[in-house]
Amino acid sequence: MFYRLVLSFLTAFIATYLIIPSIISIAKIKRLTDEPDERRAHKRSIPTLGGIGIFAGVLFSIVLWTPFELFGNLQYILCAFIVIFLIGAKDDIIPLTPYKKMIGLILAALILVFQANIRITSFYGIFSIEELPFAWSVAVSLFTILVIVNAFNLIDGINALSGSMGILIASAYGAWFYLADQVVLSIISFALVGSLIAFLKFNLTPAKIFMGDTGSLLIGMICSILTIRFIEHASSSANPAVHAQAAPAVAIGILFLPLFDMLRVFVVRLLSGHSPFSPDRRHIHHLLVDSGLNHLQSTILLVGVNSLVILFVLQAQEWGNVALIAGIIGFGTTLSALLTRIHKQKNALRHDVV
């Protein structure tokens, strides 16, 4: 099994590494670039089709190294990936309306839930709820997939952040699935890791290319699949080495930054009287950059924080789901308040200097 993981990682890395330079050249010739404006963190035109390279590397590696006889539902997962690719590529070239984009995301999520059977079947004691009726299981699963996909889409605001976060989260899940002898899910995880590491070569400041929606939506879709499968397997596993006492809370901890940043931004926008979907520079990564950090420093800091949260939830599972989730939210709220205060002080200092 281990050799398949190594080969899936290397194949995705090499494929993406070789493909992206051609994508950069074509995008520049056809002027398929992202232009700078007041919300953008870059100051020059950058190609936005890096997600095509990520998609190609991941898909090629999965198809090449996955033993299909071990996971019959893989064909449906790949169908969902293709739907995500088509939505993202179209949006990167000619922006879609939010309505059309959401329809496409729902279609991909429906394929996963009904065809691939990627479903959350229990709340595992949260709110004193155990087994979920089928209709509720479908609704909760669809909601979970859409939330995670959109969370990754929203953190793709500075160089290397979404890719680095995808590497961290997919590595964490991939290691667990390897220990749990879930070969296909581990191959998917490490194929994504290999592809993203290759992509970062071209995305680190000064960025030569962005992943665009094609990349961020694919990362979110893969992480949503891994999250749901982790919750289901870790909660029911009889193997003490991979059993999780509070699997839902651990999954939330693994996805800490994307989920908390999305929740935080939505709440701040609503409290300010704006639509939760209105674009602005209130994301955590924007606050860090506006406070004086560069893209790489901000990315390293946020990935480091997410890594600490992962270590914490793995060590504190005996708290139980409710207490652990409350602790995660409390930590995130404290971190957000501290960052907001620093940001305001930096702005006040700039105004005083001016």
C-alpha cells in the first residue's frame, strides 16, 4: 500500500509541475489573467488557471494508481471532480453568477451523497442526537460539503495560503487513512498534496500564477470527502490506534482556519449590516497583510496556528464533541479579537503618521 501512496504523490507532483508552465504561457497569450483592484492583494496581472494543473495532476494520479476493485464508488467521486472543474474553469475565464455557481456545486454534492454514498449518518451524541434519519443525513451531508468547499474558496486571497492549507489538511487525513488501511482515500489525499506542492513552486511570492476557483473548489471538494469519511470511519473503528472519541470535533479542528474564517466573516458582515456574501477585506489573511505582514509570513503564521489546533484536538478528545467544539470556537474568537485589535492599532498609527 505504501508504495502506491509514494507513487500517487510523485505522479501528481510531476504532472502538475510540468503542466503549469504551459498554462502560464497560454494564459498570458490569451490574457486570461486576474487584474489588480482595491480588494486584491497583488499589484500586477496574474494568470488564474493554476487549478487546471492541480486538477490534471490529481486526476491523472488517482486514475493511474487507485485499485478500482477496492472502491467501486470512485467513479462517482471523479464525476463530482469533473463537475467542479467545469464550474471553476468557466468562472476563472468568464465569471459565473453566484446562483449558477451554487447550482453546479449542489449538483457535484448530490453526486457524492447519492451515488458515492458520502454521507454523515450520525451526530455522535452532539445535541444528544445519534443516528440520523436518511433525509436528515442527506441534508446535513449536502450542507457540510457546500460549507467546506466555499470555505476553501474564501481563504484563497493571498499567495500560497489555500495551497498550503490544503497540503496540511490533506496530509493529516492522508496519514490517518493510511493507518486505518483506507488505501483509496489515502491515495486521493497524497495525490492532492503532491499536486499542491508542485503548484506552490509557481504561487509563492512573487506569484506567477493563481489557482483560481478551479483549484480552490477542487481542494474544498476533496477535503469535504475526506472529512465526512473520517468522521464516519474514525467514530466506528474498533482499532484503538485510529478510533476518535470525538471525530466531528477533531474534523472541525483539522479544518479550523477555513471554517472559522468563513464563520467570522459572515458574522462580522451581518453585524455591520452587509450581506454575508458581499466581498470585502475582512478575512483573517487580509487583516494580517494590512497589519504589515507579507504573504509568506501570513501564510506561515496561519498554517502554524492551524497545525497547533490539530495537535490540540488530537490530544483533547476526551473532552467530548461539545466541549471540544466550544473550545475551538473560544480559541478562534480570542485570536480574532486579538488580530482585530492589532489591525486597528496599526491603522491608527498610520493615520497619526500621515
